[in-house]
Amino acid sequence: MNDVFGPDGLIARFHPNYEYRPGQVEMAEAVRDTLTDGGIALIEAGTGTGKTLAYLIPALAAGRRVIVATATKNLQEQLHKKDIPFLQEIIPRKFKATCMKGRSNYVCLHKLKRADQSPILQGLEDIDYFDEVRRWAARSETGDRAELTDLPEELSFWKEIDARAESCIGQKCPEFDDCFITRMRREAIDSDVVIVNHHLFFADLALRGGDYGAVLPDYSTIIFDEAHELEDVAASYFGASVSNYRINDLIQDASKLVVTEPDTAGDLTKSLARLAQRSDTFWLSFRGDTNQRGGNPQDARYTLGENYFARQDREGDYTPTAAGEAYMALSAALDRVIAALGVIKDPPPDLDNILRRAETLKFELEFIVTGEDASFVYWCEKRGRGIFVHATPIDVSGILAERLFSNVQSAVLTSATMTAGGSFDFIRGRLGINEARGLIVESHFDFENQAVLYLPARMPDPRSRDFLDASVEEIVQILEATRGRAFVLFTSVASMRQTYDRVRDLIDYPIFIQGQGSKTGLLERFRKTEGAVLFATSSFWQGVDVQGEALSCVIISKLPFAVPTDPVVAARQKYIDDQGGNSFFEYSVPEAVITLKQGLGRLIRSTTDRGVLSILDPRIKTKSYGTMFLKSFPPCRVTRNLEEAAAIFDL
């Protein structure tokens, strides 16, 4: 590894921005040892370590296929389009790498041809877009919509022509051999490194051993980047989820089946109409639920109450509530659709897939509604016009230990934020890892001279009425001292909006707020606007990279404890307490520490960056658990004097 990463090594000779980083060598050696000897490694690599090359090069030297799973498609793109081509140029041995994304990112050639005969376009503008997509699909090597850089991010008809699994007819498809998914899988089987994202990895893991087969090629070695996100992603794939969108898609696709017998076609049409009606009634029972429970109408997530779908009479028998009756009517309507599909003669190629989808919907809906498995939390989520009901496993540690870690030879988990108070215990426990090597690689950046942590001297408790007034005053003073150039990060949308409404009239700097545009668009405007200030919540706490003076200050309003009313969070906390643990210190605090480290990690992104980190929440100094937060930060100066903090820019 020193021959590759050392001062006179391979990378130094070819990389234009090479910097020797002892931590990068240390990490690369740990990855190499894990891939050679087997087992699991947990590696926290501080910002600026150069961790992607530190795990890619040992992966290439492993001599077997390695899966690299990242958190986002953007990081996938960086690995596939930037890091891998660089290594292919400088490494003497030839190797092959494939990037695999979720199926909805690829165009389906079968659907594209069929779209000529079916009305999927909503306006004249779509006709031009569709023609461009058709021409592109004929010449593309990958079918990945990321290549359509000149078209809008949201194409109204893309869902009608993408390669999502629900509508795939597999080997029955006349385009199977030319299919972009088929090509991608063949390339992956022949590759040394297969780059995926967490969602695709766990979608594949949940399928393995089931009736419908795996997506990824077989593997014995896995590297997870941004591994602090694994628990939530894994939980979403080992549960069940049903939505009004999913039922509508089933109805839409089933209605397109070509059925030659008039009576059978008529029965199918009637059964689909009944399903649409019963579905509308069922989902309507959720719309007023937060008000019925005395909650905030704006709440997007809430737990489905016990016996929400049934009530017990005096004899101890269960009789359905109105919502229960709506569910039973929906279930019966699904049965009728399944029966109508089952008697179609000379079935078209799409039939088996649609029948399986209907049966799966019925099973998952029953599992969620009955809520009988105590190891799951059952909850509802509202997003725009979508209503989703979920069953999510409360603790995935056992699932991951059995389904993942016991079945691989080597696993490396890395992130800039994996420890709390210098310990990996939290993430080990959450992910079911009993034994692992642990390595903390300090950041390559000089935080002592590049950053200062400003903790205001007098701030009220964040739960008091005075906190908003005090935080507005403090934010204004900080922004004046840093001349804008700041992220102001919040733990809730309500808090962000309240503070934004007050601050925007008190400062002269350009001010943006999350929701004014796409995340990418907002970041671009922020970078290009001198002295800009961005108010944002959770999606800007991580995965955001703004180098240079444009971002010279990060202000954290409150310590980012997870919302205790969130159904999944509440269920996890209750589970720990019921097992005799202390959920606050075992779950809430370490999880908040990792989130806070992510937020603060937005500030220093290069060796020339300088800036002020500020946490307005006084509990970091007044509560005993505050020491765990402070111990987890990079070593930088701490001050309670704003002028002293602002002096960082004079150095």
C-alpha cells in the first residue's frame, strides 16, 4: 500500500492534486488485511482521508469480485466516472468495473416499443422529449437515464417506460437479450468491482433465497461506504409497504392486458373498477387520522394504533371498525381481481407478473393491517398525495447478522461518522456485528487552525419559549460576523420556517430556504451567490460538498435528537427499554452524535477552508451527555466569544 499511496508511490506519479496522507495508507492497509484474512472491519475515516481510493485499490488487489455499496447515486457516479477510470489508467493489471443502479433508472426497450401504440404523453412538449429518448435508447450502451443530461429531471412519461421489476416479464420478453438490465447483469458477472447503492444492495439481499432470484452477482466480499446509514435502509427492505400509488399502478397495468375472450375481459374490467373504488374508500380512512388522534395535521408519519382495524365486543370477539370494513372490502376486491386474472386463456406475457403483484399486495396488506408480529412497528406515512402503510422491523441486528455478515468472507464498513465518544459500540450493536476490527483515521485537515467551535455564552433551554427569540438574535450576530456564507441547520421544518421568517428581515445577505427548489438547484445558487445563507433541515446535514469561502460557517440550532414521536424511533426506544436498557443513552445520544458530526462535517472540505462551527443548544455544555458530543468532534478551538471566533478569518 505504501508503494501505491506513499510520497513516491503510484498515485503520486499520476494524480495532479496528490497529497501524501498517512491516514490513507493506514486505512488501505486495514482494508487489505480484512480482505486477505477475512472478517469485518469498521473504519471511521475523517474528512479528507481519501477513503474511496483507500478501499478501491485493496479491492482490486483482492483477486475476487468485490461489491462496493455507496449511499447515493452521486457517489456511485463519482466512483464509476472519476475514480475507476483514473485507476484503470495507472494500474498495470487490467480490471473491469460495473455500476449497477436500481431498475427504474433504466429504460425498458419492450415498454418503449409498446408506447408507440398506447397514449402515455401528456402534452406537446412530451412528444419532443419522447422522440429524443427513443433516439437515445437506440444508441445508448447502458440505457441509464443519467445520460439524458439535456432533458428535465422529471419526465412525466418515464414511469411508463422504465425497467422497474414490477412490470418486467423476464425471459418471456422479446427484447430480453438486448435488454439493458440483462446487459448490466452480464457485465457485472464478468467484473472485478461492482458498484451499487445501499438501496439496491438491500433490495437484492431481501430477495435472495426467495422465489424471484437475486439481482447482483454472487459475492463473498462487500465494502460499504457511508455505512452509518445502513440500519435505516436495511429496515425498509426487510419489512412490507403498501401505498395508494402501488394499487393504482396495478390497476393501470392490469387494464392494459390484451384479453381476447369478451366475457373474461368484461369480468376483469369490472373487478378492476371495484378494486379502484374499494381502494379509494380504504385510503380515505387514513386522511383525517392525525386530527382524530389530536395530533398535528402536518404530521407526515404516525403509528397505526392497536386494534385500529378491529374492536373487541363484550364476548371478547373482534368486530371490524369502519376502517376494518374498508380493509376487508379492499382485500375481497383483490381476491376478485386475482380470480379474474387466473382464468384468462392464452395468457399474454405480462399476466404472470401482474398476478404475482396482486397476490403480493394482498399478503403484505394483511400483514400490515393485522399487525400481529410484535417484532415490527406498523405505521402510516403521508407524502403529498401518497399514503403509505408500512411494517418495519424494530431491530435489524439479528437479520443482518444472519442474512449478511454470516454469509460473507470479508466486510468493510466505512464512513466519516461511525463512532460516538470514540467508540464503535453503537453501530456494532445496531448492525448485529459481534466481532470486528476497529480503526479511527484522523482527518487530514488541520482543524486546530482551520476551524473554531463557537458556543454562545447565554442561551435558554431549547424547549423553552425564549429559545426562538434568543436563537434569532444569535444567528443574526453570527451571520454579521461571518459576512453570511453560512448553512443554518435545523431538526424540524417548523423550527426552520419560524426562524427564517424572523431572520430574513434582519440581515442584508441573500437568504435561501430548503423547499424553494431542488436540492441540487439550491446548492448551485448558494455556491454562485456571494454572502449567501441557506436555511435547511435533515437532507442538508450530510452528502453536501461546498468547498471554499462560499461556506464559511455552519450554525446548528439544536442537538439533532431523533423526533421521539417518529413511529420507528419510538418503537426502537421502547424495545431497548423493554429489554432493560436505557434507550436515551444507548440509542438517542449516540445517534444524535453521529448526525451532528455529519452536519459539522459540511464546513471543512479542503486544506484551505476556514470556518466557524456554532451550536446554539446549551445542553452540549449543561448536560452530562454533552461531553460525548464534545469528545466526538475534531480537535478544534472552543470559544464563547463571537469576536474571537470570527478572528479565524484573519489568520
